[in-house]
Amino acid sequence: MLFDDYAARFARGERPDAREYLARAGEGVDELGTLIERFLERTAPPAPDDGALRLAEAWVAGNSPLVQLRAERGLRREEVVDSLIAALGLDRAKREKVTGYYHQLENGLLDVTRVDRRVWEVLAEALEARLGDLVAWRPRPIGAKMAYMRPSEILEAASPSMPAAAAAPRAAAEPYPDEVDRLFGQAP
Amino acid sequence: MTHGRDAEDAKLLQAGDIAGLLAAYNDTIVGRCVARLRGSLDAEDVAQNVRLRLLSEFHRGRSYGDLPYRVVVHQVIGWTLGDYHAGRPTDVPLPEGWEPASPDASDQVAANYDLRRLFETLPEKTRAVLELRYSLGLEHEQIAERLGMKRNAVDQALNRGHSKLRDVLVADG
């Protein structure tokens, strides 16, 4: 029984992904969704692990959890970009574009729900983190004025230190969208 | 169990450790949003705005009397999901006068967020089996060993209890 398995794993602190269970529920998805939600309402969560705690601390401090994880692993941004290019079989000539998009992703300037799952899988492995945590703990805007600005509004106020490719990731002559644009959710 | 969690939450609140509280409840927040929205990609956005609202409440210096923090978390989740379904913006703070529960209703509200209350109406053996399964996550064989029951009896108790639990949880509005 999907609910029974989910609830027991949650109680054990195994951090089951509700979305994966819902995807397996077929016609029973509504009942399963209700059961899981009602169960979570009434169940104390297990104590968080150190990784979850550090992500939360970075998020509260206004730092990027992705940057935090990268720093903890002793990785430079270029190394993560190399991992993305290698694992996803991307054209190395698109390195600047990939770097730009990854910079935006680290700083909460991309819609995470549109970024391809394969990108997250590579990042989860490179950063030794749980894929769900990377998606969940996206950076929060800093300061009261920005507290609830949408990513597109924040991009307009982006700092000049952002790599040029991030602000204008494609040259006029390049076809759009290309594979990199699609992977980072930038295709229409 | 909720009482242990409540004591830990009270310590974290006293210490001003909002990161510790958010870390503890993040899976609950995300799980509820994903479950309510049936896996929609909007769930992560709603969960982010729940966290932002909890952070905003914390910075406002809100205190909640004797109300357990887990109840506050669930009330904020409920409000935010309600805003989402009503088409109201979720990316704004909660209203200034927002209260998770009135002082005279806080005990009842807190009881509504306790799984053990649902088990109270079950026969003792069934209750014991469900508590070990859903509060500790024990496997069927482990439950049988701990309670001195046959594995088959545990399976049957779980089936009965699960049916009852499903009826109550799905019917609960």
C-alpha cells in the first residue's frame, strides 16, 4: 500500500518524496494525496540531519544554498559547470551560456520548476545533496522590499557582477532555443 | 512523538533558532504542498512562500502562548494553500492581525494535529500496531516481535487499522 509505505518511511526519517508516490498512484492519486497530507498534518517530523540544517541556515541568512553546498564540497563554479557539460553531453562551445544559467540558478533567478530534472540530477551528485533539497531550498530575496519579488523583477535589478552571459545568454546569431536553453527552462 | 517535538521546538523558539525550526519542518511543508497540489510543479513555489511567511512571522517577534509551533506551521501551510486555491497571491506576508488559533480554542486546535488522537478510538492491539508502524516506522516483523504477536496478526491489525485511518483521514475536512 503506497500510503502505508510512505508513512512508515517518513516516520523512520527516510524522507520519502511524496511526488514519487503520487506518480505511482494512478486513479488513486486523489485519495493518496489526501491521506499523505492529513498524515503529515498530524505527525511530528523526525529530527533534521546536518545537511538539512546547513541548507536552512544558508537560506535564512540570505545566502544561496547551492553556493553553500558548493563551498562545503570545495568546488569552484567552473567545476560544477564542467560536470553539467560532461554529464549532459553538451557542446563545450556553449560553456559560457551554461555558466551564465548556472550562475542564475545559484542566485535564485531561474524558475526552478522549469529546469530539467537531468540538471538537478547532475547537481545532486556533484554537490552530494538530495535532489528534492536542491529544488526546495532556492535562495530567498534579501531585504523587506525584495521579500516577495518575482524572479523576473529581481533579474532586472541584478548586480553588475553577474557574468555577461547570464544577463544576455544568447548572441543574436545563435538559434533559440537550443538544448541549453531548454535544459534550464528558458524555452517558450 | 509530538510531545518530544514540541519540547524541542520550544527550545529552538526560545533560542531564536528559526533555521532549526525550518529545517525540522521543511519536509512537512514540501510534502503537504506536493500532496495537496497532487504533484503540481507549483507546489515548490507555494512551499517557498510558506517558509517566507514563517520567517516573516518570526521577524515580527510573534509569540503564540502555549500553542505548539507545529500547529503554527500547519496553520500557515493551510492559509497559504487556501490563498493559492482562491487565486490570491501567496508571495506576500500574512496579514498583521493573523492568529493561528484563538486562546480559548488552542487546546482543541492542537489536538486536531495529533495522530494519536485518531488512534484513541481503536482497539488496544490495533492501536499499538498502528503507533509502532506510523510513529516509529517499524517493519511488520519488528512489530510482531515487540508486541509478542504473530506476523499474520500484525498484518490483519494493520489492514483493519489502515481502513479505519483512511476513512477518518479522507473524511476529515
